Amino acid sequence: MPKSLTPRLASLRDEIHGYAKEFGLDFFDTVFEMVSYDEMNMVAAYGGFPTRYPHWRWGMEYEQLAKGYEYGLSKIYELVINNDPCYAYLMESNPEVDQKLVMSHVYGHCDFFKNNFSFRHTNRRMIDDMANHATRVRRWVDKIGVEKVEDFIDRTLSLENLIDQHAPHIRRNPDPQRAEEELKSNERVEGFKVNREYMRGYINPSEFLDSQRKHSEDEKAQRKRFPERPQRDVLYFLLEHAPLEPWEVDILSILRDEAYYFAPQGQTKIMNEGWASYWHSTIMTRRALRDDEIIDYADHHSGTMGVRPGAINPYKLGIELWRDIEDRWNKGKFGKEWDECDDLRARQSWDKKLGAGREKIFEVRKHYNDITFIDTFLTAEFAIQQKLFVYGFNEKRNSWEILDREFRKVKNKLLTSLTNFGQPIIEVVDGNYENRSELLLAHKHDGQDLKGDYARETLRNLQSLWRRPVNIVTRYDGKGTLLRFDGQHHSEKKVEL
């Protein structure tokens, strides 16, 4: 069971808390708890929460984490929960320098959770709701049976990415009451306003009024589509319209709520980890480190920041980009004058001594996510400095190799991998396809084809919830293709896009 902090660690927590406040961090109250390495692995397997609904995958993830720790392949330094108050876990076997590093890192995360716009609509009582979710699922297990519930969860987890990650911030569907009022106001077709009654037939001839009525009827028919417009939140559509049993509705709503809770963390992984790393580095090197701790700190910090060819380390990319932003705004390396300067020596020695870097990074922390962060602030100079490149598989040589170092291609590749978490964008376009109660989905093709085996299994799991055949329109080799699963057989045919 988690333990409270020792007097010494409580003193260190208060010290680090003071440094974090001194540097301007603004965070929720943070509760630190001590756990053993085994307990840390259990909490990590649950996604950072002390309890979750019963499912076999938690045990699988625990075994993977435990083996990695026992064999010296991996180590979890910190876990922090986006909650109010925030909860964070310290491993009791860590040396004191690691505890200070973790506390500094945690305060960086908590500041980001509280202030970044992506987390504005997240549930700040999720630690309680996770426990409630677990209780609800256990009740259904007792009533329905573990195999039936686990099978449903298995199928639903394969669909948990079919949500609209931007839904908390925007309104895609019109307000129903307002839409009804607009519909009523458009039902009468009177044409253009006339001041003289005898001119009405000339200004609004019958042919014109007929065409306006037809247009109005077409719009009305369009509004009666099911759904009225493409819906990206597939799980919500299933909750509203699929013929699910009450226990299935309850569990599906639980998994959807949890998917929306974790979505902002996926949208800000590079920013969030980079921000926390920036602040643990700043606090430790400028305030908290003792002379005899420097070597151990440098060793552990460098291990976290280590990179390997062919992979992006969000800690490393994030912290370096935050430092680059701070340096650029300190020296004035932005704006029209900087962009138009083509003198290499002048650019290298450029320093307007503005000193606005710290203010700028706090502004960026508030208003950006990973995609806008990379798109706005990743520059050609930064890509060269960090040795970024595009890699791929060369079939002729049967090996992975560097394909390109050109900045625009590197940036586009990185942005593509971040868009929708690098996963295909799927929308519901028709819940009564061909008037047969079949479900029709559409893949918004961005140059990357659907993986056939993934698509077939996803259709299979969707069909098990919809109870009728499920179709998806996509594109292969530039040609439209309709994939279909009717509950027994998969099929595909060419269609016009």
C-alpha cells in the first residue's frame, strides 16, 4: 500500500515546491506517495491509477513492466495523475537525488495539466471516477459473467480510438432547438420581397419559386440523413443508435469517458514531457542539486534524454524545442527582420538582447498542442542541430535506411505521425446505408492506406456492436474501395469516390 513521505522527503518536497513557485509554475495541490517497485509497476500497469476495472490486459502490462525492471531494461522514475489535487508516486528505493528530480519533474507536469488548453475540459476528479468505473464493471461481471464482459471489453478497446479528440473544444453539430427554428422559418418560400403586389409575378415567377421550393426540400432531406453530417465520434454514435443491452451501454460509456480523459495527454506528449524535463533540469541545476549529487543527476538525466536512431524521444525533442524557443525569444531570432536575413554569420551572432524567452515559453505552454507546437516552432536550423531525418525500408537492399534529410519532408513526416495520434480518421456517414440499416463509415484518406488486417478486424468488432453489416469506404492505389463485413464474410468492391 502507498505510504506517506518520510520527514526528510517531506522537507525536500517543501523545498522543491518553493523553487517551482519561485520560477513561476502554477499547479494544483500535489500529493506525493511512496511505493515499492512492485507497487509502482502495478500502478503503471493501471495507467497511473491505483485501481481500474477488471481486465486481463492490466496483468499483461504488469508482467512486461516487472520483467523490464528485474532485467535492468527499464525503470519508472515517476507517475503523476492529472487530477485536482494531483497525485504522484515516488519509488521508495530511489536515492535522494532521484527523488528531488522526480518531484521537480512532477511539478512541471502539474503546471502543464492546470494551464494548457487541451486539459481545460478534462475530468479533474478522474481518480474517483476510475474507482467508480471499476465498481460498475465488477457489478456487471457478477451479474453477467466474467467471460461475457471481458469479451465485450476486448472488442470495445479495439475501437477506443474512434472518438473525436477535438469534440470538447468545438461544436460540430448545431443546437437542436436552433436548427428546428431555422427549419420552420425556411419552410415558406416567398421569393424576393416586393413593394408593389402587381410586380410579384415579375420578380418572383412561378419557375423561380418552384426551384426555391425544390432547393428547400433537398436541404430538408439532407437534414433528415442519419446522421445529418459525418460524425467522427463513432463510439457516441454507437451509444446513441446501436441496439446494445443496458450493461453494454454502461461499459461502452465507461471506456469512451476514459478514452476522452487520456486523449489530451496523447495530444501533448512532446510538449508535456519536454516542459516537465525543462523544469526538472532548471530547478535541479540552478537550485536543488548539491555538489556530491551532480554526477548521479547527470547520469540519470542523460539516460532519460537518450535517443536512438529511428525513434523520437519526446523528452529529448520536447526539452530541446522549449530551450530553442526560449533562446530565440531572448535573442530576438523571430519576426520579419530575422526571416529576411540571409547572412549566415549575422544569423549565428544574432542577439537583440530582448530577454523575452521565459515569458514566451509560458505563453506557448498555455495555447499549443504537439501539432501546433511542432508546426510553429520547429525550424530548419533546429532540425539540422538535432540531426532529424526521415527513414524507411529499402526493399531493394532489404534494410532500413535514411531516406531524406530535407527539412520540409522531416517536418511533414513528424506532423503526419502526430495527427490523430498517427491513426486513420474514420467517420460515420450513414446509419441506414442503402436503406438496409447497415452502417457506412468513411476513411478520410491522407496518403496513408488502411492496413487490411486491421480494417477487417475493426469491421468485425463494429459489426458485433451494430448487429447489422458494417461498411467502410477507403482508397487503395488511388481508387475507391468499399470494405464490408456482414457478420460472417468479408468482401470488397470498387466504388466511385
